[in-house]
Amino acid sequence: TVKDPWGNIKAGFKATGKINRKDFGLKWGAVTEAGGAVVGDEVRMTINVEFAQAKA
């Protein structure tokens, strides 16, 4: 946690990860005219979260 310049207490977190969409049954997918996949199997995620403590 950290205090901002106005005295508010805040906490921030970042999470990253990746999943295979086929692990969740998403096996469909469109292909381009050349036969390549429009959507890959690996899905990468980044989550940024910031919390601020409520003032009393």
C-alpha cells in the first residue's frame, strides 16, 4: 500500500497470464483465405487493479 499526495491509501496489483482457449471447449475458429487461423489458441491476459481505501 501507499499514500498518494492527498493522503489517500491505495494499493495496486498487476496480474498476467495465458490460457489455451481449447482447454475451455472453444475449438471453433474462422480461417483466412490462405488457410491461416484468425484467432490463435493461446489467449494472453493482463489485469491491472487499483484499490483506494474509503474515507471514514
